[in-house]
Amino acid sequence: MANIKYYPEDELVQKVQSGECGWLDFINHRPLEIDAIVGSVIRRARKYGVDTPIMDTVYTTLKEGNAQNLKVN
């Protein structure tokens, strides 16, 4: 089982303000960590024979949106 850390609201705000946030990457036209985050879920599911049609759609949509966003810069 993955070690997931849950942040209290004030710590989450600090992360956003420090730039540790995908939204800040997006609005500043920086690459998103799509492969590391969404791709890892898909790869692990496939390893165990689990279909991920919704995650596949999310992955494709984010990759396309990220590519378009990077062209703006």
C-alpha cells in the first residue's frame, strides 16, 4: 500500500504558494507530471490486469492539454 500523506489546510496553502502545485505549473506553462502521477496508476493497474478506461481518458486529455499549454509559452 502506498504511503499517502494528507496535508492540513494550512500546509496545503503553503505548498500552493511555494509552487509545489500542478495548477501553478499549468498557468506558468511548465510541463505537468502526468506520466509520474496518472501514468503510474495506469501502469500499475495494467501490471495486475485491471482495465482503466477512465484513467486512460484522463491521461490522454491531460497529455493533449499539456502539449497545447506548452506551445503557448
